[in-house]
Amino acid sequence: MQRIAFVIFPGFQIMSLAALSVFEFANVTTGEPLYDIHIISEHGGKVGSSIGAGMDSVAFDASRFDTILVCGGTGVPDMSPGLLAYVRAAAASTRRLASICTGAFVLAEAGLLDGRRATTHWLLAREFQAGFPKVKLEEDRIFIIDDHIWTSAGMTAGVDLALAMVEKDLGGDIARSVAKKLVVYHRRAGGQSQHSALLELEPKSDRIQSALDYARRNLSTPLPVEALAEAAHLSPRQFSRAFRAETGQSPAKAVENLRVEAARLMMEQSRHPIDIVARETGFADRERMRRAFLRAFGQPPLTIRRNARADA
């Protein structure tokens, strides 16, 4: 039996505990008590969540756990000296130490992520990067495994991380069965984007949305402003002005973001050569696509593919 501990603190975000159900249903699926779940905190007792609901917990002690997951909050967690001391000690004694969402701030503040790859909720990624420059933050990842330390992106990404743990422990068939029982996708790869370029743009009018939909369907073709404006039933000048007012980006930059997003998915999920990916997503050549990847992700396409395969 593996002992699993979820670390909570005042103001923890209760969605972090959704990952608990993955281990629970691994027990249900196998018909065996393979995971023994514990909720722990610095002082024990009832700990209030960010929404006010409390959760009973047991105080930190010398108990050993196979896996420890530090929950996140709605913002940067309140990190007491006792909490930081506990996770530092745990890193040396547990097989897996993980963070969910902004729990990565706790691991980073404890010095456990220096020199490591890690991720956290995209909304606080810039603040994380500024505060912990020694961490190799990859903000556009669902989860990352670096040796025995695991980090996940925000909110439901903790479920993906827990499913990956079950898959590593018990195999893919069990993990798929657990995901099916939980009615979740099995499972988003660690390298999958946390958010969509289309969602980031959030156009306010149907005309601009129509132009974006047209662009997404025709990425392999040239997409000059004139073509997008025609899809929006506006003159090129009216379209460019309205597009920037509604999205905060130029049409050319938005198209590049859509192309980069599509190319990244192809790099992660297929074995197509780079030249094919570049052609299918509308980049004139592999060098232009490489430069776009460096602007968007700080990494070239081959590194993105290698990381995705390593996570898989």
C-alpha cells in the first residue's frame, strides 16, 4: 500500500483535492486498497479553503509517505516557516514530491526547484518567473516531471498529474479505467498547451470571430489582411482597426499565434518532419517556424517535441 499525503494550508484552493479522487478510484478499479490517502497541514485540525469551506487534517509529524502533493491556492500561497521546513524534509524522504497549481511556489520557495523544469498556473507564471529565476519555468505545460519532483499547471491539471502517477504505478489500462470512471479525458499529455490562442484573443464581435475562424481553417494558405477582412465583410482598413481594438493584437500577430499553436500540437502529437509541419501550418519554411517558436516558447520545435516524448 502506498501512503499518499495532500498538504493543505489556510486559503488552499479546494479544486486541488480533485486529484484525490484519482487515487480513490484506482482503489475502486483494482478492488484493492493500493493507496492510503491522508490530508495533512502544519497544525492539523480544520483548515479553511479559499472559498471558506474547511477540511479536516492531521498535523505534520515524522510519518513517512510514498507521495506528497502540495495543494495550490487562488494566488501565491501563504508560506509559513513550518510549511517550508516540512516540504524540504519531505523531498529527502519521499519517493515523489509534487505540487498542484500554485503549490509550485511552495516548492520553489523551499529551494527544491532550482535548476529544475517546472510549471504552475499560467496566470501567475510571470510572477513565479520573476521571483524564482533559477527555476526553468515552462508555463505552457499541463504537468512536468523532473526526477522525483512533479509540478502541474492550475486547477484541473492536478487530475492529469495524478492520472500520470497512477499510470506509472499501475499501468495504462488501470489509469484509463480510472479516467473513464471520473468522466475525464485520459489524459492530457504533459506538454499540452494550458490555454488556446483563440481564447486569449476573445473578440467582441461576430465579424472578428468569423475572421479568426476562417484563419484557423486555412492556416496552410497565405492569410493577408485582405483575405481576413473579406471573411469579416469589412474593408482592410476597417478590419485592421477593429481587430486591434477588440483583441489588442495586429492581425499578423494573431495569425502567427494560431500557426504556432497548431504547429506545436503537430510537433507533440505526430512524427511529421519539421518541413511538413511548417508547410501544413502556413510557415514559409522551417527556419521561419523555428524563429516563431523561439518568440512564443523560448524553445525551438525539436526541443518541444523531445520534451513531449519524454513526458509521455
